[in-house]
Amino acid sequence: MIMMKIWKKSIAAVLAGLMGFGVWGTSLALPAEAASHQAYEQVNAHPAWHQAAHERELAKQKKSDHERWEREHRRAEKSSKGHSTGEVTTAAILGAVVGAVIAKNT
């Protein structure tokens, strides 16, 4: 009986130690990760003129993408005809049959 209590306490202590080690390892790794990101950003920093040119290029691309989307959207609105009566009837019949089969099997 006493041996069982010692085993339980030992296992609990080992598991608590492993969990504590995991928490400490994660906490200690965060500053190192932040420092590595900061060093990467300093090495790969672009001059201000390059950044401004990049932002202008992104704005131009965004505008052309939006214009293309508007053209396609307008074209889709004009060409959408809806569904024919036959398609709607077929879909209704098919839905009723599938619903009946599902209801019968459940």
C-alpha cells in the first residue's frame, strides 16, 4: 500500500517536472525568437524610395484588379438568365425522391 503511494507521487512529480520544463522552455524561447525577427528585418530593410515605389505599384495593381472585377461582375449580371422551368421541376422532383429515401431509411 505504501509502495503504491510512493509510485503515484513519483509519477506525479515526474509529470509535473516535464510540464514545468515545457512551460519554461517556451517562455525562454520567446525573446530569442523576437531577436531573430528583429535581426532579419534590419538586414532585409529596403530604402524609403524603394518602399514608396513598392506601395505605388501595389496601389496600381489593386486598382486594376478592382476594375477587372467590376467588368466581369457587370458582364455576369447581364448574362445571367436564371433557371428554366424544366430545370426547376427536375430539381424539385429529384429533391422529393431523395428526401423520401432518406426519410424511409432513418
